[in-house]
Amino acid sequence: MAFVAFKQVEKKFGGNLALKGFNLDIETGELITLLGPSGCGKTTALRILAGLIPQSGGTVHIDGTEVSKLPTAQRNIGMVFQSYSLFPNLNARANMEFGLRARKANSALIKERVESLLEITGLAEHQSKYPHQLSGGQQQRVALVRALVTQPRVLLLDEPLSALDAQVRVQIREEVRRLQRELGITTIFVTHDQEEAMSISDRVGVMRDGKLLQLASPQHLYDKPDHAFVARFFGTVNEIPTRLVTPTSIQLWRSEVDIAGASGEPVGSALALIRPESIRIAKAAHGEKAKVVAISFLGPITSVEICPLSPAAADVKLPESIKVVVSSQQAMDLRVGDEVDFDFDLKSALITYQS
Amino acid sequence: MKSLLSKSLIALTLLTGILFFFLPIYASTIFALESRDGGYTLDPIRRAFENEEITQSLLLSLRISGFAVLLTLVVLVPAVYWVHVVTPSLRKSLEFACLLPLVIPPIVQGVGFLYSMPSFVKSTPYSLVFAYAVLALPFTYRALDAAFASIDIKTLVEASQTLGSGLWRLIFRIIIPNIKTGLFASIFLILALVLGEFAYASLLLWDTFPTVLAVAGMSDASVAVALSILSLVGVWLILNAISTLNRSHRGQLTMGVR
Amino acid sequence: MMQRTGRYLGLMPIGVLLIVFLGLPIIAILRFSLQDAKGGFTLTNFRTAMTGVYLDGILLSINLSLLSALISVVVGLLFAFGVARSRIKLLKNLVSTAAGVFANTGGVPLAFMFIASLGTYGMLTVWLRQVGIDVYGGDWTLYSFSGLLIVYLYFQVPLMILVSLPMIEGIKVEWREASQTLGSSSGYFLRRVIVPVLAPQVLATYLLLFTNSFAAYATAAALTSGSIALVPVQIASLIASNVQVDGANIAMALGVCMVAIVAIAMSIYISLERKVAKWRS
């Protein structure tokens, strides 16, 4: 069995179902991120694993043992909270020693563990400072060390960077990843920031409304999203309306595309979700065309607003104008007023039906 | 944590609390309104308000509080404005000065007042206006300071100055509307203070409501108790008005009338 | 507003008010406390004030204040703990409002209310007698030290509750959760975090309650008509009486002693509050 496992975990708050049929397997030494908007259940799942809240159904396992009946203090986990978790009356070092001292470990062991972590993280110079004397970033680093001193089996991080400045966030998430790799500790990270999730995780679980939508490596999620929601969550994606021609093919721009493997029920129209890098746009000499109405340069990508000139055969019903995001390299030579044509690489597109 | 034991303990404590605080109110109301033949009567209240001395003292107290409010506003509002806009470095000093009366118990202040003021001051009950304004300072200062702090008055004033506003317009259209909560809180605080202040009034031998009430206690118990309940209810209503105006209780914990 | 005097214009009115109506009384107190009846310099007033019957009065006041503050801290804190963590929002608001109301109850009306309840002919006394409990059967009377203590608790306990509620809310839930994830027992957490964090705040509140009680006059005056010789009562009677020729001077000296005690308590309070504020930031 996986090192950490959620099996059919359910959580009800009053009448509200915060987690439904939640299944998750985490391998030893993995860093998994639970990613989703607020209210999706990611923090709930984390806190159930920590034992801070009981589940309404299902079981939770750590290293083969079912831990639901165990109180938090006996689960041997480490947790970093979003903010305010450092004890204000103890300095940084005393905070770090707290876990081992609470378990009556001997002083030599405490000294050894704390000092090695202080060295690895470079926090030695701050060890006598009190929380109110530390910056937000330093506080979270202290909180991280405090959680690791007890050598927990699993490390849990509940949106630890959300309260920090953008620059500090990047520094600390890299430090978290570095430490995690070095110590080989199984880690669950919770966040709503997709960049965070993508940059440090082995795998990412995208959640919505209490359900785990897709669990895969960041690359896989980007290239092969299962759901429109997942596709939209990572990076930019174009949403191009299409029309069903046959139950297994749609009219996308000029061509009829076979979409036997698309998700959902084949009724109504379909939506093609295509990444900027899968679109080629060029000035058209003849054939199906669209006119460039506006261009917005956004750095690595450019938004090109186009107006389809002559609709394809049999009323595809494209909107008056649509914005298509392409890589800026493609859009380099375009000017307003140009007539252009598209080429789609559908290998990494997601087609979903909309009723 | 939320075991049955702790829940029942909490319930027990709450019950004891309710009994301790509400029984005396109930018992004394019955005491005041019980008539000799076993029923209840509002007679003591009628007697109270037919009593010249009592009504006069109430009016005097109300007049004194009115003047004290005016004095406080005229003196304190410019001062607090000053330390927020003109000389921010003096804010801490003003705070210290306004909190100073807290260190000197009212009875001691009263004695000092008695022995330092010239007779022309002591010959009028309205000398209490100044005494009470000083007594109320720690509380009225906090109320007004909080009101000014919450609106960043400095920016407002600068903005209105760039728009070409004159001094009076500034005061009436900008400053006063924005510190309304602080103003009302001060009014109510002083009212509660004056209706309950005893030390100064008894030392200087003025017939304010509290001193007359104390004397009434010796002659007509029912009247005195009825008036006491009424004045307590009155102060409670006043405090309710303050708290509805002011979400946070930080500034005006208690008026210190004991 | 460029002139020197113009720079402080707005602060002049309050300066005048304070100097005249606070400053002059303070100077008078200091002056008279160091004078004898004839106006010559002397320290005997202080000697008298701190011995014999006046010393008894000071000690009585201090005892009453120490005791009422202590009981209020314990009872109020327990009460506040029970209420602050309650999930019933309404309960917390009600208790908070009620505490605010009762903390401001005092003076003459409060005294009369208690006389009408627990006095010799008070309504509660009568009712208790009807069920067989004679409160006045033994030595006890409302007009005693213990009676006064009970009355003082009526406004002291609510003040404690009022201050405790935000104090307990300041205990972040993350601390307990962090402590649990670190494998600590509740006891260790209580000992290592809760108590050290609350201690300075509780002590500061204790001092606040102490000075609140120490400076109180009206309640005692109306309740006991001078039979309980607290310092404020002694001061008032010295001023009122014409018997002692240097009565006023002794009263002033007593006043200075009062101020000294309150000032010490208040300065400790302020330094504690400052320390707590630092942590809170």
C-alpha cells in the first residue's frame, strides 16, 4: 500500500459535503500538492490527515496503519500553518525545540537535531529572536524547522506561503522543496497558487467542490488535462467553440476533426481547449480567413482578437470576434487589419462537450 | 474538551452569574414598589418626581453635564485634531496628560479642588463643570482619539485644502461629521459620569442628583431605591447607546464612578 | 501658523484646563500635606497618616482591593473561558454587553440596591428568612468588610470578564493545533505557552482591578456611612469634621499616599501592557 492513503474519505460540515469519496495514494518521499480554489476541500483533507478534524466517513492510513482513532499528538506528523503558529513567548530556538522537549527527549539529541537543521537552513543567526522580531518569511522558515525537528513521517503544509510577499514566496518554496528532497520526507502541500504547485511538486491533485479531479505530474496536467477546469487552472488556454458534425467529430475552424476520445456526452456543442503553443497563426494568402482586429502583447504570449470573415460551410456559428492567445513568436509580424489563417495541433487539445 | 462535565460546569457558572447579578435588581425593585397591603404601587416613583429637591437636583445634574460636554468638546476636539494633523510628535504627551486624572482618585482631586480654588469659583455649582470635564478626560480623550485615528484626518484635511476649503467649512463639513461616533460617545460618557459622581459633589456640598439621592436614602427608603433602580437603568441605556455607536469597547471600558 | 505660539494654539485650551483644574489641586494637596495647621513646613502629617488608625485605614483599603481583585480575577477568568470558546455567538455577545453594563454600575445607586436586597430589612434577607436561612442570624451584616466586598464584586467581576474575553480570543487556535502536531500533551502546552502568554495580561488586569477598587469612594460612603474606615472615607470625614485642627493636612497626606499607591500600580500595569503589545504585533 502507499505510504499515505485516503480511502473514500468523506466530510460533512452541517449540511454541506466538503469532501466526497476522496481517494488519494501518496508514495514515500513524494511531494504532492493539493491544488484548488478556496472551499474545494484541500485544507479539509489535510486537517483530517493531521487529526485536527474527524472525518465523517472513510479511512486514513499512514505507513500501513489506520490512524483515524489516533489523536493528533500520536500521529507523528509535522505541520506548517498559514500564519500565527509560532509560540510568541518562546524564541525561535525554543520554538524549534518544543516538539522534542514535549516528548521529554534528552538534551543532547535535541541540540544535535536542532543545530543540524539550523545549519542547513541558515537560521542560526536568528535563533534567539522572538517571533515578533522576525519577518513573515523567517517565521515560516522557523515553523518549517520546528515541524521537521521531530522527524515526522509526513510533513503537511497548509498554504504556508499565502500570507507572504511574492518574492519571499519563491525563495521559501524552493527551500521547502530542497529540504524535502534532502530529508526524503513524504510531504503534502496545500495551495491555491498553480505556479507554486507546478514548480515544486512531484504530483499535483487538482480539486474542486470536494472532489479530486485529476492527480498527475505537473507536466501531464498541463499537456493532458482531463477536465476543462483542470485545463483552465494551469497556464493559459484558448477555448474555441465548435460544432458537432457527427457524434464522433466536430467542426473546428476549417476542418472536421475526429474526436472519438473526448470526455462527456456527445450532445450539443463542444469546446476545444487548446494551448497557445499548439496554435499556428500566419498571414493568409487565400482560403478560410479571419481579420485581425486587435493585438495585445502580454510577454511570452500575445492575445490576438480576430473576426472570422467567411464562415465555414453549414453555419458553424462562430462569435463575432474571438480572442486567440498564441505564442508571441507566432504573432511577431502581425498587424491590425491583416488577414490570417490558423493551424491547430490537436494532439494536446482537450475537447469537452457542453450541454 | 467539550465534554458533558465542562458543559454543565459552564451552565452552572452562568446560572450563578445570572442569579448574582439579577437577583439584587429584582429584589430591590420589589422592595421599592411593594405597598403595605401586599400589592405593588408606583407611588414611590410619583413621590420622587413630586419632590422639589429631587427634581431640582436632577435638572442641575443635567445642566452640569450639558456644560461639561460643551467644555470638553471645545477644549478636547481642537487638541486631538492638533496632535493628529499639526504636531503629531506631541500625541503621546497629550495622551499622558489626559490619562493623568486616572492616577488621582476623585476624592483626592476633590479635596485638592476644595483647597485650591478661589471662593468665587467654589460659590457656584457650575464649578463642577470644570472638575467633571477633567475627570472625564481619560475616557473622552480615548473616544475622540480613536475617532480621529480611524479616519486619517490628516489626509482628509490636506485633500480639502487642495480643493480650496476654508477653515469653518473644514470644521463643519469635514471634521465633525467624521468624528461623530467619538462625539456621541463623549456626550454619553459625561452624562453617565455626572449622574453618578458623588465624591466631588459631596465634598463641595452641592445638591446634584447623586448627593440628593444619598440623603433621600435616609428619609424615604422606597423613593431612594426606586430612584436608584431608575438611574441604573438610565446609565445602562446610555451605555447601550454608546456601544451601538461604537463597535469596539477598547476606548471606554468604564467611567469610574464608584 | 508659522509663529512659535501659533504652533501650539490648539493645545492651549486643554493645557489651561489641566493646569488650572488638575494642576492647582495637585499643588494644593502637596502643599497642605507638608504643612501644619499654622502653615509651617512639617512631615508629621505623613507620620500620622501612616500610623495608628490611618494606617489601619490604608491597610483596610489595600486588603479590600487585593481581595476583591483576586476573587474577580479567578471568577471572571473562569467565566470568560467558559464563554469565549462557546460556539453560540449570541451567548458571547450577551455576556459581553451585560459585563459592560454591570462594570459601570456603582456608587450610590448600587449601594442602595444592595441595602434593599441584603440589608437588615432587604427583600432577599426577608425571602431567605422565609425559607429558613437567617443571613443575619450570626455576626454577619451587609455593612461590614465582607458585605462591602460582595458589593464591590458586582462591578469588579464584570470588568474582569470584559477584559478577559478579548484576552482569551487572542489565544490563537493555531498554537494549540501546532502543539498537537508537535506531539505535545495539553498539560505541557498549557504550562509552556498558555500560562506564560496569559500571565502578564492577567497580572495587568489584576492591577487595574486593584486600583479600581482602591480609588472607589461613593459605594462605600453610601453603604456604610463611614463605619468602614477605608482611606477615601477617612479623608472625607477629616475634611468634613471641624474637630481636628490639622485634619485637612492629614487628609492631604493620606491623599498623597493614595496617589502614590495608585501610581505604582498603574506604572507596573503600563509596562506590562507595553510588553504584551509587543508580542501581539
